Amino acid sequence: MSVTSTSFSNKTAGRIYLYVGLAVIAWFVAYTAILPLANWLAYILFRLPHDRLGESVAFFLYDVPKILLLLSGMIFIIGIIRTFFSPERTRALLGGKREGVGNVLAAMLGIVTPFCSCSAVPLFIGFVESGIPLGVTFSFLIAAPTINEVAIVMLLGLFGWKIAGLYIATGLVIAIIAGFIIGRLKMERYVEDFVWNIHQQGRLEGEKLTWLVRIERAWGSVKEIVGKVWLYVIVAIAIGAVIHGYVPESALVGIMGKQAWWSVPAAVLIGIPLYSNAAGMIPIVSALIEKGASLGTALAFMMAVVGLSMPEAIILRRVLKPQLLFIFFGTVAVAIVITGYLFNWLI
């Protein structure tokens, strides 16, 4: 490489690092200005009274930029992390691990490797090919959607570190125990035969990425993911705003409050047919809790929507026979119900 091209590369890298630094400063300034700006728009510029409509509009104007800012920031951070954890490297880290230790490691890796439902089948096949025990594989598949990195940041911003930490801890326990139980049941015979007949050699990625490349890829992830989900986030926040302003508090307390013992399993059953990501569910959960729903019930509802979605069941049916698919979803559903009761009991 010539001196001229090296100098050009250094200047390009310097500009990108400068832009990242300025973007971080702008992010923090924008985040701190959201609440006063939303109130100014709703109550001064639009001259709305402090009634149901005014509160709904202020909630919407506050939550839309807040959620999109949190989403963009978190995707960028996770995008950097993902450059260190390819699917091949993840499989290599889990390969050869025994049950127990493998379940714990798989669940922890599931937090930092945010694969979506569409990745379930290729990941499952790749794990089986690598000789990873079935229960360990399921610990990873449960943790990846259930302990969502976006949900962690949003729970941290909305409810504080205790709730966010409890969410991570319970999600890990669900993934570890559910995977361990499935492993102990020896359900390998309920995996579709073609999975065992696939013989492919997974390769570790040999590329060495510079920080410049990692930043570029992370920014690309921000543009791609936010570009796909921003409309769904806005729709979800609009629903949350309606709940916040118009749904009677007594109705939600009756359905999703601590007093109703059946509220947690009912919330899980309602959540299973639905499909959304954590970014779309957090505004709804926040509005439900503000209106009187118990935290455990609302979080159980969110975890059921994110971790027990119907599209994931349909996709996984390609590689799992109905018996194993039923046990997988049943085990996770029971674990989520227990988690909901635990939250309601502790908080």
C-alpha cells in the first residue's frame, strides 16, 4: 500500500471516529430533551388540555423518539458485539460442552447473539451438526429471543436496573432449566430425520476485522433494522398511548392485577398467537403497568409474545416433530408463568 493510500485511509478512519463521537453527544442531548419537548408540543404548541387526549398525545410524542433513540443506540452497540460472535464461532464455543455447563454458557451466549426467529432452523441444524447436545441447543434458542437486548435497555430506562436485572436473571433461569429438562428427556428421536443426515463442515470465520469495519457494519445494521421496524414501533406506541389515556385503570387491574390468580397464565395464552419484537412490546407493557397492570403479568405477556411466537413455531416445525415442539413450547410457557408469579410476588 502506498503512502498516499495509507494517508487517505487514516483520514477516512479519523472522520468516521469523529462522526461517531459527535453522534454519541447528539444522542445524549436529544435523549435529555425528549420529555420537555413532548410536553411543550402537546400542551403549548397544540394547546391540548391535560385530559385523556392530551395525555395520550404527550405519551406518543415522548415515547416515539425515546424508543427509536434507544433502539438505534442499542442496535449499534449490539452490531459491534455481533462482529465478534458469528454463528460459526458461537457453535464452536458451545461444541463439546456437557449439559449443565453447556446450558449456562448457551443461555449467556443467547443474550449477546440476537438471532431472530427466521434464523432458528439454520442455527438448529448447525448446532446439531457440531455435536452440541439437544438440551444445550434449546437453551440457546430460548435465550436468544427471550432475553432481548432491546428489552434490557428499555426496561433499564423505564423501570431501573433492578427490574432489568431481574428480567435478565429470570430469562437465563428459564433458558437454562428448560434446556436442561429437554436434554434430560432424551428427545433426539423427535428431531426430523433429515437433520441427522445433513453432513456439512462449518468453518470459523478467518477474517480479521478492524474497528473501522466493525463501526461500518454496526451502522449498516442500524439503518437496516430501524428501517424495517420503525413503523411497527410507532403503531405499538400508538396502541400504548391509547391504553395510557383511555383504558380504565379498574379494567386492567381486574384482568392483569395481582388479585386475579389466573391473570398470568391468561396473559401468556393471549400472547402466544401474537407476534412482535421486544421493541414493539415495551411501550405497550409500559402503558399497561402505568394503568395498573401488575409488572409480573405484563412481563409474562411480553415474554410470551417474543419467546413463544406462532411464526417461530411454524418455522421450527420444519426440523422438530410435533411431540418435541409441544414439549419445547410447553416448558417455556410454564417457565414464563412461574416468572410472572415471581415478579408479582417480589414487587
